[in-house]
Amino acid sequence: MRLFVTGGAGFIGSNFIHFMLNKYPGLEITNLDNLSYCGNMENLKNIEYEARYHFIKEDITNRERVAAILSEGFDVAVNFAAESHVDRSIMDSSPFIETNIKGTQVLLEGIRQYGVSKFIQVSTDEVYGSVGTGKTDESASLLPNSPYAASKAAADLLCRAYWRTYDLPILITRCCNNYGPFQFPEKLIPLVVTNALDNRDIPVYGNGMNIREWIFVEDHCRAIDCVIQDGKPGGIYNIGSSMERTNIELVKFILDVLGKPHSLIKYVTDRPGHDQRYALDTGKIERELGWKTAATFDTGMEQTINWYIENKDWWQRIKSGEYAQYYQRMYANR
């Protein structure tokens, strides 16, 4: 099988590439990534010279280039490419509109022209908006509350339209908050771990009582694989864990594991439109595809925290800006 992955140098995408290459010996993967600030070639350094893996530095909004690549023929395409940080979308939504909406449309047009057996649009639980009680299933209305979530909801709707209008084999996955190795340090869990290891303040929005559902990234990768293998075109699949924690509970848990004082916590002004809670009903993917989470919250967090302890050079380079400067030079003339 030939697999086309976009955004594969990011956190979830790189974990997915590792997972798929390890599971399927006959698989060949082409990874397209523009190496924006959160795309990190170090995430894929150990497979850089793997014969079954190919990297292309390009932006998914480049219509001609994307079409030329897809013309080479692929069995499955998975779109991870996205601007994903809510705070950045509040400061400037323009890159989110370009990558998340226009980029998805460019991919859809390429798929329409050259075809694949399945196209997986990797989305987010944030498109549903805040959930007061209970859990959200795939039939719920889309009520995004941040520019990031709105851009992902728009991309989902484009995918649905292309499925209905052109009968393309499109599937959408909506996952809860991921954590695990290679996550960019601006996200909550790696930010808390790395700041704590450096004995730096840990900012917590508002009163810290916002609730999130957390899933270990490998479980997410397994779910996407299940969708590739057995998902039905036009289908939407929630991917969740039922492991809910308030932000302040999570922060204190990490500090306790690391033996760091809670005095590192600094409450800061809440961000605009901050959703109170997300919670996904995963009955559909469990019934139809037989998927369930494997990692518990404790085992997944233990692996994650240990990874950041053991890979201090990786995140220190990112936080210092050294990595971005290096790869800007490296790819300047490519």
C-alpha cells in the first residue's frame, strides 16, 4: 500500500508514520510537510534513510505541486496538516484559514482528479464546542468557539460536501486532546513538564477548572488505522478515552510525579471564548470498527513524562529557537 500523509513532521503525524511503518512491513509512506514552526524533522530522524519513507517539503496550499505529487498514485491519504494552537488563532486567524481550509480544499481537488481508495480528514473535538453535560456523538451540531475550531469545522464541512457532491471516499475523525512523545512544547502537557523540569512558572488559565479528555497518541494512531482499514466513506468517527481531567488537576498531577512544588503554578487571565469542557461519545468507532483505548491515563502519562526527561535536548532546542533556525538554513535552497 502507498500512503500519502500531510503534516507528518508534526506531533500526531510523526507518531502515526512511526506506528504505520512498524506495523506494516510492505507499506510505503510519502510525507508532505512545509516545516512550519511546529513541524520538526527530528521527530523522524531515525527513519530519514528508510527506503519505504519519502519526505517532500511543500505547503498543502500549493495546488500545482500537490496535484503533481498525487498524480504519482496513492492508495490512501491522511491529512494531519493544520495550524492547531488556539491561542495563536486568537492572535491571528489568517494562517488557520489558509492551511486548515484552503489547504484541505487543495487536497480534495487533488484527490478528485487523481483518486485514492480513502481520504482521512483528521479533525478535532473542538468543532462541537463546549459540552455542559453528557457526551457528544457524531450527529451533534458543529458549534466552534475559536478561530482554530471554526477553521477545522469548515474543513470538515468541505469534506462532507466533496463526499456528497463528487462521491469521494472521504472519512472524518474527531479526536480529543492528545499527549505523548514529540508534542510541541507550547501545548499544555509538554509545557508543564518542561517548565517544571527547568523550575519555571507554569501558567494556568482562569481558575484551571476547564475540563479536557486526554488520549495517548498511539491510541489515536491505532484508531486512524482502524478507520483506514474498515471505515465507511462518508463516515465520521469520534476518537476519545473518557479520561477527563480539569487543567489544574492535570498540572498538579505532573508536578507531583516530578516532585516539584505547586508554587510553580501561576494563574493568568483566561483566554477569550475558552471552552469549559469537551467529551466524546465513542460508541460508533467501538461498535463498527472494534477500536478501544489501550493506554490508561497513568501508563500513558508515565511514558510521556519519561520521554521528555530522556529527551531534554530535543525540547530545549525548540524552546531556545535553535531548531527552527537550523532547519530554515537547511531548507533555504531546496
